[in-house]
Amino acid sequence: MVDLKAKPFYLDDEACAWVRGTLAGMTDLEKIGQLFCEILWDRPDSDPEDLFANITPGGVMYRPFSGARMNEVSRLLQSKAKIPLLIACNLERGGSGGNGGLTDGTYVASPMGAAATGDPQQEYRLGLVAAREGAAAGINWTFEPIVDLDRNPENPITNVRTFGSDPDRVIAMAEAYMDACRENGVATTIKHFPGDGVDYRDQHLMASVNSLSAEDWYASYGRVYQTLIDYGAPTLMSAHILQPALTREVDPDIADGDILPGSLSRELNQGILREKFGFNGLIVTDATQMVGFTCSMPRSRAVPTAIEHGADMFLFTVNQKEDVEYMKQGLREGILSRARLDEAVTRILALKASLGLHCKQPLVPPLSALEVLGCEEHRAWAAELADKCVTLVKDREKLLPLSPAKTPKVKLIAVTNEKVSPGEQLPEVELFRQLLEREGFQVDYFKDSAYPGAALSLADYRRETDLLIYYANMKVSSNQTTIRITWDDFLGEDSPKYVCDIPTLFLSFSNPYHLTDVPMVRTYINAYTSNEVTVRAVVEKLMGRSAFQGQSPVDPFCGLWDAAR
């Protein structure tokens, strides 16, 4: 039974009547349609109207669009929907950046960048940028904040997408983001339940495991989820992550082979979230094309089972016609009960009503609302956050501040997992080079054949190189097994192997754990975000005009003695 007047919906009598009346008037196919949140790409082969080919979905999630295009598509989709759509986006870095948002929005910072300021007000402002710019384009739902704990430096997907490893910091930052979105009519999502960041593997590629004991889980992840549920989180994403200890707490007799990831687990969704934590909001699965979902049971059974076992909304389809048929078949065969179908749809409608979508006109603002994208205030906030987040991890060499009088000749080595053409550099790397040259440095990029043992002797190399600077941008992304450094050159000639001969500075603009691979580096900085404002902030600090203020939200030494010395 869904309590429409209780947290997090708080519906009045009129809204309650709309939810109940709408549900009562729906056909089975209309109800099934509401269960699906589809995905939409901004590319030639992606027609927004195709989303309505077999159903009227309950929602849609955008990949990156321009603001004008997103606003246009939002108006089109809402005009075709009998029941207003939930329109979602990943807005974890402000209005742009990362794996979602608006291509012309304000890229503020990664979540870990905001957390490194130690100031929830900075994350609140990031949330304001996300909500204001997203809402201007028609967004009413964001799949943030990410409340995973980054406990395993080897995890390739959590990393700077999290607020770090400390539950108290995660809670404070998440509440700030939730406040900002709530004030601007955008629903938030806490994710990825039961918690990513323990395993070193990625749920995009397998069903990963949160292997904590129940006691440890309740003291960490559990405390985060219970606190944020109590704070009024309207939605929660149940992920393709197993939690054996919690599952066995609900069902002590369950066999190993029957333990399921959160997205499919009755024990986790019903037993822990609903019954133990009292969560009354909407549960959405993580993307169901991920291997972590598809490898857990046959898809024909997994589609209806996800809803029957506690999820209210099914994120994305492999093939809409096929997945809708699986859901219909599941209802006919009793895999999905009518009681669970109605309960799920009730929560979907309740979320829409809590946002006022049942009575809001227009559902999408006019194009003039897009003036907020990249506005001066938002850009100033991004610059302030960048100034406060950059973290000096160590300067054992006493290399800082830099001076072109001391080290005029700089070799710049870019380390990235982004695809760039041979001889080209990422825009942020090139900006960094230009800013150093304006300071009076002579900056050359490291060349494959010009190093000791090849075209040069070490003495020659030292004569033409006063300072080596590494610009690392090993970005967090799905479907990769690591974000550790792979050196391109033979025998690692592009690695910091001559730290005892040439002063060396290592800058990481993403992964904060590179000291795992470069423990010998004596001057190391974490900046958490590779964007223009952060690059400019780093240069100001390198030159000594701005103090380092950032606080590491994780252990940058990864527990390694040699990295910390």
C-alpha cells in the first residue's frame, strides 16, 4: 500500500484523487507503458517518436543534447503523452559534463571535486546549476546524487563520480544537492543501491558484489541510505550489485545461486528498503542493457521479475517491442502480479503528482528560459568551486610555486584514455600549455623518439628539460576494466622514471589514485575535473597566486607506504 500523503510525496487531496482516478481509468497496456523509462540519443538514427511505437512510456532519459534541442524534444514528447512524462538526465556535474547533461550547459565539477571543497554549499550550488539548467530544457528528474562510497581505488566506475569514502561527507553533499533540486522542481535519485565502490569490477560488465558484512554495511552504506530516505529522497536506483550478507539477513536459507543483484532482488528492495528502511518512494532499476542485469536470469523472466521484486520503473529496453511483450507475458503468466503492477504505477503517478506535472502548464518552459545556460552567475560559481577544490597531495621536492626563472624549459606529457588523433591534444591540455607559455615557460610536448636511450643521452635530455609536467586525465567511464595508467612508450620512457634527475610534477584532473602507479613522484596534485575553470585554477596555484584549499575526500596514497613518503 502506497501512502500518498506521506514522505516523500506529500500529496494533497486533489493530487491523491488524480493518482487514484488516473490509475482506475488505465488499461493494462497503459499501466505497463508507465513502467518503462526509455533512453533517447541526439543522433540521426534516434527518432523521439519511436519511443511511442508500442507504448506510451512513463518516462525518458536523455543522453547529452544541446539546450535548444532538448527543450524542443521535451515539448514534442510531452505533447504526445496522455499522462505527463518523467524526463530525466544525468546532471552530476552541473548542467553539463560527465556522461549526461546539456552540451552547452555549465560544467561545474565532478562530485568528488565538490566534496574536496569540504563545503556542502559548493555542492548545493552545483545542484542549483543542474536543476536550473536542466529544468529550462524540460528536465524534471535527475539520476543524482551518487551516494556510493569510494572504498576501492581499483573500481573503474565510482572514483570521482562519488563524494568520496566518508559516509558523513557523502550525506552532507547529497543533502545539499537534493535541497537545490527540490527547490527547483526536479526530483532526485539516490544511487547505486545496495552500494558500489567495494568491488573493483564494474556492474556494466557483470553483476558486481558489495561484499561487506551486514554490520559493516549498516554502519556505512546503510547509514547513508537510511539518512537520505529520512531526508525525503523521492526516488532510489536499485543497481546490478549483489549484497550477499543483507540478502541472507532477510532470507537465511537462500542458496548462493539464488542471490540476485539489487535490481532483481525481493530481499533487498522489499526486505531492506521497504520494510526495514521504510522507503515509500519510487525504485527505478539501473540500465537494463547492462551485463549485470542481463546475465542474472533470462530476459523474458527478468523484465517482469524486476517489477515483481520491488522495482517500480524499468530503465531502458534492449528492444522496446520485445521487452514490452515480456512484461505483458509476465503479467499473463503471474510472474508479475496485478497488485505489484498497480503499486508500481501508483508510485510513478505519485512522483509525477508530487512534481505538479498533473496540473502544470506548460510542462516545458519556453526557449527564453534557456538564457540561464552558461550564465555569468553559474560560471562564477564553477570558478569558485574549482579554486576551493584543487588539492596539493604532496610537495616533497619543494617544487612549488613554479617559476620560469627556475625551470624555463618544460616537457608536458599528456596521459589520457580519451581518443585523440596522433599529434593532437585534448582542448584542456592545450589550454594548460598555452597558460604556462603566457607565464613565460617554454613548453614542448614529449616526443616518442626524443628520450634518453633513443635520440638523446640523459645529459642531453636534462639540458633541454628543466621540468617534467604530467597532465593526467584518465576519465571514469563505463565498460572499462581499469582507469590505471598504461604507458605508451617502450620500457615506459614516458613514465616518470627520471624523477631523481629532473624535477617532476604530476597533475591528475580525474582519477585521484594515480600515486598507485607513480609513487616515486614527489610533487602531486589532484584536481578531480578536466574542464576550463579547473585548468585555470590549477595554473593560479602552480604560480603561487592562489593557495591550495582542497581536502582529499579519499586516501590518495591508496594505503601505500611508498606513495606517501
